[in-house]
Amino acid sequence: MENDHKKLIRDRVLAHSAFVRAIFSGQQKGSEVDWIKVVVRPVEIKGAIHLQFSYFDEKKDVSKNYKAEEAGPKVNELLALPFRNIFVETNTGSLQINISKKGKVLINEVKATAAPASVNLVHNRQKSRILSSENARPFLEVIGIMTKDGRIKADMQKKYTQINEFLRLVNETYSFDDFRSKPVHIVDFGCGNAYLTFAIYYFLHAILHLDAHVVGVDIKADLIERHQEKTKLLGWDRLTFQVGHISDFQPEFVPDVVLALHACDTATDDALAQGIKWNSTLIICAPCCQHELQVQLSQINTPAAVVPIFNHGILFERMGDILTDTFRAAILRIMGYRTDVTQFVPIEHTAKNLMIRSVKTSNPGNSRWVEEYRNLKAFWQVTPYLERLLIDQYAQFL
């Protein structure tokens, strides 16, 4: 019957003695869901088992706990929402439900082959990390995050947090379900020390079990040589590195995902322009040291309303940073990308803590975004560098 899969899900979530967790994510074609993801798990509160429902959107997560007799209706509410992917884990196996673009229900059941999964009933437990000593130890050792005895190095704690937060944001932003049956190609521009390049490959290849092909690009030949040695140690033949500039990169396959994490100044714009021209599905950048627009701002007839800001060097600099990223997000929206700007990690981990996340959802030229962008340009009397990179191909919109 049409709703048999819902009964399967409901029965397993409400099987209190065996239930471990359930994850609801994605949205069916033509539908909208308020939440990026909902996670359900059992918790023990004052000696009684409750089900904890954690609702995640782009800005926050909200958790609510329900007694056993209250949980059934809440599960029904979740099942009524048009989620595309549902994963349910019990201590005897797992159930994966996917709804295809045509509305077909795909069911995959896997019985546990090892010891039964344990149920963590701790309330307000620490946030789980995608990478841990249990699931990623060899890789974390090779890139210098972890010691031989499985401890995160003291001077790498912040980097470890940054890597996990990056993967969490990627996981929330895009489900990668379209790549279950075909390769996913990723380019990481300005990869530098490549901690995140190695991490995204491991996440897609070893955790999501995708046929992931990742290329890291940087101008520093010595770094690239060291990264290539590490890939050999790990036996990762689909993670490669190239020496070169972003604008000169010629991919073997058109990248589905473009990353530019802390690429300096206009290098971020070069990466965004490449992703837009390639029509890449997912573009993620964490901008760094932005100066180009500040030069333009120093030469304009300053609007009277913002003169007090321009009188202070540090405020002027931050205004330039904010405007640069505002223009970038605006252009991405014009180009058909659902875009948001979020905090990458807390400021105490790195001052470069903004991330622009963009998913291709429509054709270029939405009139609302075009008008908003043109008004912003007219007020500030500037031309963003990203526009100049795109103008030959997208002049009609910009």
C-alpha cells in the first residue's frame, strides 16, 4: 500500500527497547519543508524514557522531549511532512527510505552484522562530531590532527572543531542524493594546508559512500607535493592535487561542487565565477582578507548617512568586508542559487568565520534579485569584482 513505508518508520521509531535514532531530511520535488533536518532519539529524563525531537534550520536547532504516550502523534506529524529521505536505526539494523523525483518510494533495509547498536540515553549530550577517533583515525593521523595514540593534538583542537563544523554545514546544505548512482566531482580552490580538502573527500567517500573525485588547487608547489604524498599513504587515488591559479584551472570533468575556503581577496571571486560559469550544483566559500572593494569605497563621494562609519578605519574596513560578501550573495541569487551567509565557526576559533552557501535551484535573472542588486550598486557607486568576471556572459542581468 502507498503508506506502508510510513508504518514501517512509525513502528521502528516507537519500538522503545530497540530504537536508536531517526533522521528526516531533504524535501520532495515540488514541496517545501521548514526544517533542513529533524533528528529523533530516545533520552532518559528522571528515570523515564522520552523521545527527543531536534529540529534544524539554517540558523538554529530546537529540541523538544516527549513522553512515550505523547510521542506517537509527534511521529505522525513528521511523517505527514514531505521529507525526501528518512533513515531509521535500531539495534537490529537500519531502514533507509528515499522518495524519488517521480514520487516513487525506495526502501532499503540492512540487518546488523555486528553487535547491536547501543542506545545513548544521555539527555543534553555533547554535540556529535562527524569525524572522530573511532571513524577517522588513520586519516586524522596522516594530516597531523591526531596523535598515534588517538588523541587530538592540543594545538589542533580549533582546527578539528573547524573541520567538523565545515562538514556539518555541508551536510545540512545539500543531501547529495542525486549522486548515489553517479560520480560527484569537487574542486577545492586555494586549498592551502588542505585539511578541509582531505576532510570533504573522507566525508563523501567513507561516510556517505559516494564515488567522490576531489581536486585541490593551490599555487604553492611545495604544499601540493606534500599533499600528494599523504594521498599515497592513505591510498586515496580519487583525491588529487594540482599546482595552478584558479582562473587557469581546466577540469577533466565539470565540477558539481566548488569550494573556496579562505581563498585570499579576489581569489574568492575567481572561484565563485568559475562555479557560476560551470553551473555547479553547490558552491561554498569562506571569504578572506577582502581589499578590492575597499579601494573603490575610498574613492567614491561618500553618502552623508555613512560618513560616521568611514571616519573610523576599522569600521570602514569591516563595512568593506560586509559589502563584498553582500554583493557576492546577491550575484549568486541572480544566477539562480539559493544562498545564505552563515557563521562558519565561533570567532574564537578563527576571525575568518563567515561562510556563503549556495545551491543551484533555478535559472538566472530573477527580477527581484536583479533590482535589489542594482539598487545596492547605485547607492554605493561601486562595481564588484565578481561582476567584472561575469560580465561577458551575464551582462544582461548585472
